[in-house]
Amino acid sequence: MSLVAFAIAAIFLAITPGPGMAYVVARTVAGGRTEGLASCFGTGVGGMMHVLAAALGLSLVIAQSAVAFNVVKYVGAAYLLYLGIRMLRSKVEPLTVEQHEPQGPRRAFREGVLVELLNVKTALFFLAFLPQFVAPDQPVAVQLVVLGSICVALNTFVDVLAVFAAVRLLRSNTLRAGRAWIMTRVSGVTMLGLGAYLALAGRDD
């Protein structure tokens, strides 16, 4: 059941518009499909760096004690509830796509890595989200890397779709507010449900 919850949450989060999606669409508008795809793979690499950092840090914490593991899970569940509430209460505006000059796929890739690597919210999310689905009696680092890689792969796949659909997604240089509103609200409800489920399930551990 927890893996089903993981898959549902990961999918909804991947399709919710954010800074990474706005960046790859902007790169597509500026430099075409090649730059857009390069930036997608760049943000994917940046996301994997967050995953590896989370796997290293969390595996060290969890290795200390079972108490530390439970603390990490409950704090993470609370953070997911907070994210869900914030998503539901947020005023969703059209996601503006900044103007960029064509710069070539190599630079688009490098900047994509930096855009994702410097996104603190991504790091916090992985630290809160991934431990919820880890079995402490199994190799922790491996599980974290596998789950994190699935999240990154989903995000990258959605970004690639956004690149190919960039022209249709854009109107007056913005991503449509209605679509962003629906995705954000659905993701908010998903986060609330997931956080509540994990917090209650943790009592049986």
C-alpha cells in the first residue's frame, strides 16, 4: 500500500507546474527543442544530486538508532501535511516563463543542473518524502536511491513532454492559470492524504 501511495504522490508532484518546468519551457522557446531537452536532462542530473545527498545523510541518521528513524518519519509526514495545506491555500498565478536568449545545448544543460541543484525545496522534499517508504531492516541507502531515482525520472519525463508541447502550453508567455490551479490543488489534497496516512501507519510500526 505504501508503494501505491508513493507512486500516486510522485506522479502528481511531477505534473504540477514549478520552476523547473518553467525553465525547460523557456529554454525551448528561446533555443528550440534541442536546448529544451538539454535543460531537461540537466535538471534531472541536479535532481539526482539531491537524491544522493539525501541517501547519504539519511542513511547515516537512520543507522544511529530506530528512534532516529521514527523521528525522521514523523517529521517528514508533518512536512508533507504542511506542503498539502500550503498548496491548497496558495493563490495560483500564471507561471510566467522568463525570456532567454539562445545559448546552445551544453550551456542549457549546465544551467539546468544548477537550477535544480540550487532549489532548496527539492532537497527538503526528498528528505521528508523518501524515508516514509524505507524499510529500516533493508539497505537504506539503496532504497533511497531507487525511490529518489523514480521521482527524478518521472519529473524529467514530464519536463520532456512539456518541451514537446511548449507551443501549445504557452499563451501570452504564461502557462495557463486554470491548469496550474487544478494541478496544485490536486497535489495539495494528495500531500494531505499521504501525510495523514503515513503518520497513522507509523503508529503500527
